[in-house]
Amino acid sequence: MHPVKSPENDDQYEQRHSDCVNALDGKVQQLFEEAFRAGWAREETAQALLEIVAGSASAISDRRTTFEI
């Protein structure tokens, strides 16, 4: 498995979000394939990943709110 590609530079730049999506897409597709081969349906895998991402996003948001107070 290849490592996730780094951003072009440490600063913000116009296509940074798009670059991040592209860097992670292959890993997500690979995860779907591994889950499918392990016996999980694509739909339940997608739902599980959505829950994981939502939980991670919530935790990140909570930490930002805590530090801003």
C-alpha cells in the first residue's frame, strides 16, 4: 500500500482541499475492497465509515470549541 501523498506545501493554497480528497480517495477505495473481501456489504461499509467520520469530525469540532473558549 502506498503512503498518503503530502500536500504541495505547508501553507494554504487554492487546490489544497482537492489534493487532500485525491490523496485519501485511493485509501478509502482500498478499505472498501478489503471490507468487501472480508464479507461486509458495500452499503454497510459505507454506513460504518460515515459514522466513523462523523464521530471524528465531532471530536475535532469539540476540541476547537474547547480551545476557543
